[in-house]
Amino acid sequence: MPSRKKVNILFVSHAAGLSGSEKCLLALLKGLDKDKFEPLALLPEDGQLKQKLEELRIKTFVYPVERWIAYSLEHSKRHFKKVFGGLPRRVRFLSKLIRKEKIDVVYSNSIIVIDDAIAAKINGVPHIRHIHNFLVDNPYLRPYLPMPLTSVLLKTLSSEIIAVSDAVKRNFNFKRLRHYDRKVKVVHNGIDVDEFTAGIAACKEEDLRTELGLRRETRIVTSVGRYQEEKGIREFIQAAKTVTAVVENVMFVLVGYKYQRTFDEFKKLAVELGLQESIRFLEFRENIFPVYKSTDLLVSASWIEACPLNIIEAMAAGKPVVATRCGGSEELVVDGETGFLVSPKSPHDLAIAITNILQDPRCGEQMGKLGCQRASRLFDSRRYVSSVEEVLDKAIEEKGLCFNMTELAEVSRAFFECLPQMSRTAMRLASRKLLNAMKG
């Protein structure tokens, strides 16, 4: 009996590093049913993610897809022209790739790239968009097109949409658009809890303490994330000042990607507050296990979070969590049970929650145990992969459809309605290039 043909899926990543969304993609690709699905990947450049994909023996292509929703620092007229001016050319390349590799499904691992979605639509291939970020009021991202037009394009181009939390789903206000709600499935991020706990068990308690020169009795409070204002680093440092005044033998440790300007600002703040001996600034490290092994509690002080992996990791490590009520974090932490939830941008509230855990170790230990159970039950990668596979099956069953006149008319109407919100020059370029790309 002939074997069943595998479903070829092209996974497209907007980045080639190992941040949250790329880690989620790796977890998905590791757990995907390889007897049923054949994954391929497209990255914008070489990087750590490409190395990991090669280790998994996943066929990987490198091609500079552009971000139609830009990072705040790159948002400019020049980048706008680059994004939309080169759109038809990039879509043609992706269309050829889809046909050559006989791709059955195109899977965007972010909301930031649109090239692949257009190419999938042109070729009648189902497209799945996995949204890992907020868009409305997100200080990291700035869309070039008005939100109503962005929403119409998302609806038109994607067969199915995955949101990493209910908070993300609400942020896009999908219910305002017809047929959106039935397209959207919430799938919380996940990690391989067994693998993660095994990695922690293999570490020694002294590993991080020796590196930092800390005594065994020193309590460690940790923040894991980028050195950016929106991650609440300033509030974390300010809370440290309050905590160290009432709790002895405590060290605050930050671990994350280093942005030189803000990194220097945060170190300067620590000095100004007299915390030189009570805080350590560490750069990102792939081997995060020693950090979680030694820490007593994790603090996530962000202003906005979709579904932060650091909280899931801390829970899997059996550590209590203090997090802000900033979106997806509220769906991970059970207030008063696996940690505490506090208001964003409030060093005072952070300090109280941290102090309560440090002064009651038995409470912190119980919170950690309950958090580990919750992570294993709800946020394990097996559950995560299974939920995504359900979306894949649905998209394959419904099949993709090429653009029809109704959809093109809907996009054109949205452009016209958003005309007052953009300059005529920008609108002409975006509409001409986008519609040309959509026509193939």
C-alpha cells in the first residue's frame, strides 16, 4: 500500500535570532508529527535560528523578506519605500518557491511579514498567521498602514489565525470584522517541561552563585528579558531599592539582550540608587538553566506582554512569579496561588509582592510547586504542538483560495477609506505595489 503524501509546510520567520517567537517556532518544529508534515523554513538572514534548524535537519532558505509592520526604531519613509517598493519582486520569488517545493501550507510565525501571505493567496495555498505580539498600543511595533486597512488585509490573506493569548485576540478586536472570530484560535505558548526541568536538574546550585560571587544564603530575585524600558527594568531596579532596605542578603539579577543605550542607563540608575552591591546585569545566554536553578523568584515587570515564555519557564522550574497585569501574563500566573499579579509601572507594588515572598519562603516554595503543576498541565509543548496541528488540519481541509474580485474590491475600499490617514504619495505607492503584488 503506497504511503500517504506528507504535507509540505513553509514556516516563515521574521527574525533569525532566538527570542520568544523563534523559540516557540523551534518547539513547534521539534514536536510536529514528521510522519504527516514535512516542515521547511524561510528566514530573512543567517543566525542562531538557522543553526538550530540545521540541527533538526529542516530544509531552510534565506531570503530578505521585509517587515510591513516595522520596528519602532526603523520606521521611516526610506524603510516604507523599501517595504512596498520591493513587494512585487519578493512576492514573485516566494511564489516560485511555493511552486518549486510543492508547498501545501504557508505558516507565518509573526504578524510582521506580509510577503508570504500574498504569495500563498496568489497560489491558492492556505495561509496561517501566528500572532505573538500586540499591535495596538505596542511601543515596539509601528504599522505603516492604518489599523482598519491592516485588519482587512489580515482577514483577506489568512485562512486561519493563531493568537498566543486571549489578550492578543482582544487587542486586534477581531469581532469588528466579519468572519474574523471564527478564524482565530487562541493557543498559549509552550515549552518542553520535561526537557526544561531535566536541564535544571543537571545544573548545580553553585553554578550561578560562583559566577556572581554570592554566598549560599543570599536570596536571588531575577528578571529575564530585553534591556528595554517597556520590559519594566527601571521599575525592577527601583523596587530593588525598597526591598533591600527591609530584606537582608538579597541580590537582584537581570539577564537579557543588551541594548547599549538603555543598558548603560539602567546601570547608571542602579549606581544612583546605591545598588552597586545588590544588583547584577548579565547579557543573554542560551543556557538559562543555571539562572532558574539558583533564583528564588522571577519578576516580570513589563508594561505589555502577549504570552511571555520567561514566566512559563520559571513556573516549570518550580519558582514563584511576580508579574504585572499587562495582558498575557494574567493568563499564566494565578494571583495568590502561583505568584502575585501587580499593577504595571508600580515599583511600590512590585516591592511589596517581592518582599512578601522573600519573607515567607514556605509560601514561595508552595507557589513554585503549584506553578510547576500548572505549567505541566497547560503550557507543555505537547499540548501546544497538538493545538497548532489542529489548526493545520483545518486549513488543509478547507484548502486555500486565490484572490477573487470581492476580496480585491474590499481591500481597495479599505485603502480609499483610510486615505485621509496617509499622505497621498505614500498611499499611491502602497496601494499600487500591494494591489499589483496581489494580482500576481
